[in-house]
Amino acid sequence: MELNWKRNLASVWLGCFFTGLAMSQIMPFLPLYVEQLGIHEHGALSLWSGLVFSSTFLVAAIVAPLWGSLADRMGRRPMLLRAALGMAIAIALQGMATNVYQLVALRALMGLASGFIPNGMALVASQAPRERSGWALGTLSTAQVTGVIAGPLLGGFLADHIGLRWVFMLTSGMMFISFLVTLFLIREGRVVQVERKDHMSNREVFRSWQYPMLMLTLFITTLMIQVANGSIGPVLTLFIRYLIGGGQENVAFMSGIVASLPGIAALIAAPRLGRLGDKVGMARILVPALAVAALLFIAMSLVATPCQLAGLRFLLGFADGALLPAVQTLLVTFSSQRVTGRVLGYNQSFLYLGNMLGPMMGSTVSALWGFRWVFVATSVLVALNAIQLFINVRRLPREVRYGHKLPEDKMTSR
């Protein structure tokens, strides 16, 4: 069994990498594709670009619990196959779109087909030994981060050399590789499939949690993590231009470096912090990481040079490397395997909502009060979330709080 779960971890890692790569290498160039489809007026271009971006996340947030529920009944592997093949088809069709209406509809279809990453997380979490689950999920989280770092660079190179439409086709091919990897390499084992007659309603799922306030706080933490990561995106390039005195030279290059630094640091930190969390308890990792992130956002609001911003963003990546894997590990720990897929589906919905709300918050705060207040507002939200999480963790029995004893229904489901 040891070899099997590690093989599955490696295979799911590859699939999550291609998923992160596929999502990120298209997104930076979607406004250009919208323009290529005939939308040229500035206001209309901004509106349609926003619709194209948000339609995927909105639909994905709505359907994520549904896919999680089906995974609990049918197993994770069928859901991985569905997501990989569905996204491959949706992305290929986007490359064939002839107008912006088709593109919005196909982006929504891509959101409907989503779910590879949360189901991959659920499969790995259900098979990894409990004492290695933090390391396993931390390692798996590096897959998407690596894809997100590499995606824009590869997408920009391909767009310049072969054209925007062919980027969609090659991206579709990557998702089809994920489908083949899942089909031939991933095997389930030890996943508890739930019969339809035993299937729990959403209300019963909520009632099954021994620590419901902690679970809800963890969902909110996922939302806050994505809001914090996304709030800076819309203003980062403009803030760097402001810091260098309004010049245009190398702004895009500098912005790309500064944007990628947290991902690089998270890539380094996630497996190590996951291993540390396995030893000392994930709660001891998550709360301090949130507190450090809040302090770093305050420091970013005071920077005077792009180099200072880059250094702080790099440090932020080390905190980021602990956040989502710690949340996912705690969610798996405090829920029965009968509903693991559903719980991670709920969590994915909060993640997608954060992806939508973060840029909206950043743009609004920047327009009202200026660039620096985006960092301040983000810091306040993260700090409040850290306090809320700390209070809920302190209410747990000590032996449960630090991972030395599982909740009763979790022990019986293992």
C-alpha cells in the first residue's frame, strides 16, 4: 500500500501541475483574445474581459459541492477523469470560438467541468497515512503553484510565436495528458464509497461535524487566503510603476518577477511546513502563518522601492506555503471519509469565491483610497481571520488541537 499511495501522489501531482499550467497560461491573455474576437472599445473590452474571467470561477464555485458529493458516492478517480477530459474539450472549443458570446459560454462550461484539484486532494488525503498527510498535501500543493508560475511564461512565449488560438489547443493537449495519466496510472484503494441510500444531505453533513464552528472558520480561511492573494493582482503593476516614479521601462518585467516570487517561496516551503505540521499539529502552523502574512501586508504598504516589495512578497510566499495545505489537512482530519469529497468541494467553492472577490476588493479600495490602502485592508482581513481561527482552535481539546487524537468518527472511518 505504501508504494501505491506514493505512486498516486506522483500521478495526481502531475495532473494538478497540468491543470494549474492550463488555467494560468491562458488567463493573462484572455483580454487580447476578447479583442481578437471583435471587442475594441475600451469600456466594452473591460466589461467582456471581466465576464470571461469570472464566468469560470462563478460556475465552478456553484458546482464544486456537487462534484464532491458524487466523488463520495462514486469514488475520486471517475471525477478526475471527468474533470480532465471535460476541461480538455472546453479549452479546445475556446480556441475555436468565433465571437465573445461563445467564449463566455465555453468559459462557463470549463467551470462546470472543473474539480480535478480538489478531487486529487481528496484521493491523496484518503490514502496517505495519517502521520504523513500534511507532507503529502503540502507536496501536492506545489503542483498547482509550479503550474501557475510556469503558465504565464510558457503562454506568453507560445502566444508570441504561434498565436493565441494555438495556445488553447496546446493547453487542451496538456489536460488530455492529465486524463491519460489518471486513466493508466492512478488507482483508488481505501476510498470509502457511499451508496445512494446512505448518502448524507448537506444538513446531515453539517451535523456530522464534531467542531462545526472550526470547519466554517477553515472555509472562511480559504476564502481569505484567496482574497489576500487576489487583491494585490489588479494594482501590482501600477504600484510598481508608482514606486519607480512613473517610468514605463521594464515595468512589465519587474511586475512579472514580483508576482512570481511568492509562488517560488511557497514551492520551497510547502512540503517542509507540511512535514513540520505532521509533527507539531497543523493548527500550530496555520495560525502563526496567518499572523505573519498580516504583518507582511502592513510592511508592504510602507515600501519605497520595488526591491523592498519583492523581498516582502518572497517572505509572504513562505507563509503562503503553509496556508492552504494546512487548511486542507485540518478539514480532512476533522471530517469523516464518508464526506471528505463533499467537504473539500465546499472548500473549493470558497476558494473560487475568493478568486472572484479578491480582485474586486483590490480594485475598489485602490480607486477609493490609493494603492497602499489595498495592502492595509488585506492585512486587516487576514488578521481578523487569524484571531477567529485562534479562538476556535483554543476551544478544541488539547489532544485534538495538536493532532495527537482524531475525532471519534474520523477514527472509526479510517
